[in-house]
Amino acid sequence: MNVLGMGLFQLVMSVAIAAVLALLLVLVARGAVRRREGAAWGAVLLAAFVAVVWPDSTSRLARFLGVGRGADLASYLTAVAMLVGFWMVYLRLRALRRDVTLLVRRLAIDSAAQTLSQGPARTADGGPPGDRRPGVSPAPGS
Amino acid sequence: MSDLPAGTWVVVPAYNEERTIERVLRELCLVCDHVVVVDDGSADQTYAAALRVTPYALRHAINRGQGAALQTGIEFALLQGASVVCTFDADGQHCTDDLAALVQPIMAGECDIVLGSRFLGRAEDIPPLRRLCLKAGILFTRMVSRVRLTDVHNGLRAFSRRAAERVEINNDRMAHASELIDIVRDTGLPFREVPVRIRYTDYSLAKGQSVLNSFRILFDYVVDRVTS
């Protein structure tokens, strides 16, 4: 199977990448994806398209950079990209943890302040009225 | 009944401390009217035990780490109008007798931050490996924060109101000790160390930080500094 001098894999991949690229353009035009993010993803997709349609190009780039083969270059770049990706996910995770903490703190302070403002309803030997965890409620007559 | 000046609040972060919390709190309540417990999402009866002793019991719905619990307690104490905020560990390693010496310099207006130091005082039975780890932490702090302290990982501290207002612990876990030292440096508020006793018991050792965990704390701290 050979169309325009391309094998089946090349054909399918190049069409798929072109389709995603077109979708990205639409999303950026609609404002659903920010321009900077769109540009970054566009560059990655464009590079993938070039690498698929002209397989020699990665090898030529690899030789230019002093790396043996194009496939090696691709795997090195993948490793770097994954590290950057992990780091970004890690930063997001930290931000998320931070938000959860702020939420938990707000809840703790607010509910304590509320219980306190309700006056001496809190018994010396038991939980607040709303606490239904087992073992918290005071024993009868205590 | 209180030995400590009015307006002094003691914050006790607690996570799964049902075995010790009640005794620690009862001792604290003998010297201080305002004891805040922050139950950091314990799975045991820590919260119920705390409520039996103090009306100021707060509960994190989810465990967030000691740094987060401290910050919650400090914010709550400030909201309640605290003029001095102390921190005190829940595992029974501190002595309530030491609190007065921490609060006194602040009340006298001599400084804003007072840190307890076990190496100035008497630390009872520090295991050698833990001593080494703590010393390494102190050295690290001297290099990174350029603040000369004899003990940076001591849970016994006191802050004036204006110092407490500047405290913003961002690291939820254990790197907050170093973070607090950075706050000491960044605010430029006068600080001092006073000798305190630490009682090392099998319980407090088991609850404390493992030596391996210091690497995680170090990692936390470095990442915080890099990304802030």
C-alpha cells in the first residue's frame, strides 16, 4: 500500500495529526485554548507531522546534534518531556493540596467559632451536639 | 486558674494522640485558660478527649499535616484575640513549667519570638541517631536560613501577636519547622531561645519523625524554596 510515496502508518498518522492540529486551531480561534498553550501544542504537533511525513528529517537533525539516530533523539526528547510533565503535574498537585488545606482550615475555624458562639452548650464530658461519631456522645448520667 | 498572663493562648496540634492528649491538656489547663487543640483528622478519639478538657477544640475534616494544624490553631487564637500564642506538642514531650519562661520575654517587650531549645536545656535520653539528625538539621538551617539557633525542630515556641500574624505556614507537613525559622529571619523581629526540657519516652519517639523522614522533610523544604 503506497499513496503519495507514504506507507499506511505514515498516511494514517499524518492525517490524524493534521486533524488534531486543525481542531487545535479551531479551539484557539474560539478562545477555548489560550494562545500560548495553543502555540506550544501546535509546535509539538507540527514537529510530529514533519517527523512522520519526512522520516529522514529526525535523523538529519540527530546527526546535526551529534546524536546517532533520529529514533534516539526522539526517545531523549520524550524522556525530557516526561520529566517536565511530571514536574508540572507535581506543582498542580501541590497547589491542589494547598487549596484543600485552606478549605479544611476554614471549616475547622468556622465550626469551632460557631459552636463557641452558641454558648455553653458544649458539655464538659462529650462532643458538640452535632458530632455523631461513635463513642463521642456522653454516657447517660455522666 | 492560670499562671500564664491573660491573653496567652497555647496551640496544641494533635494527630492520633488519644493516649496522651487528655493528660497533656489537663496539665496545660492548670497554667493557661486558653488551650486550643487542633485535631488533625485523627482516626481515634483525640477530638472527643480534647473536648472533655477544653472548649477550644478544632477538628480538621481531613488530615493535613502538623504544619497545617499549627497554622489553623494560630489563626484561631488570633481571631479570639490572643496577645501571645504558644505552640505545644500533644505527645507529652514538653513540660508546662517551661511555658512561663517562653512567654515572659514577650510580655516584657524584649522580643517577639521565643523558641524552646533542648540543647540549651536538658534533653532527657536523646537517642544518638536522633541527636545526629537534629544536629544536621540545625547545621542545615544555619547554612540555608543564616539564623544561628541551637535547636530548630522544637515544638515549644511562643509568638507575640504581631509575630503570630506574620506566621504563614505553607508547608502542610513537617518542613514547617524550617519555614518558621525563615519567618523569624524574614520578619526581622527580635527572637531568643530559652532552654526547655524534652522528655523522650517510647511513645513520643514512636510518634516522632523517623530518621528516614528527614530526607522527605528536606525535599519538601527545598521544593518550597525553589517554587516560592
